[in-house]
Amino acid sequence: GEAFPFSVARTYWIYGAPATASRGNHAHKSQQNVMVAIQGIIKVALENRKGEKELFELNSPSRALHIPAGHWLTIHFQDEKAILLCHASMLHDPEDYIRDYEEFKSWL
């Protein structure tokens, strides 16, 4: 396997989200993440600093998605049994989050 692009400071998972639930809806100023769907199908929408948008489908534990800092993140659970495993480069820091999309656009 490939080496992680950062040292992991925190690992957590998101599960029990209703089908078609949207999570995330934020950006990080400094934190990087690697996400893996360990069960089910999860779609991840990213918008970078240039306003370019990409959609990724995580549908196998063998695939991971690296999310650099400075990306607006939206996570769409496709079924209620989906489990998303997340590895973060930092401990939880509320100051690192941008939770307002307009603030994200102006931060860029």
C-alpha cells in the first residue's frame, strides 16, 4: 500500500447517517484527511481553492481519498449502513474549521 501523506493525529468514523444524508459541509484551514468507506457507498464532493469541483465515490475499503487542507467538503451517504473511516492530520481544533460557504469563498 501507499504511505500516508501525513502523520495521523486522530482517527474517527461516521456511521448511522440516514440514506441520502449530507455531512461535512465545511473546510479545514490546515488539517488534511484520508477517508475510506469501510462499508457501503459514500460520495464525497470537493471544491478546491480555484473553485474547481470534483465528485468521488468511495465504494470499497481498498480505496482511500486524500483531502488536502483548503477544500470545501460535502459527504453524501448512499445507504444507512455506510461507514466512513476518517484519518486526520490534527487533533480536533474548532478554530481550523470554516463552516460557512461564503466565508470559505472569501477566505480563498
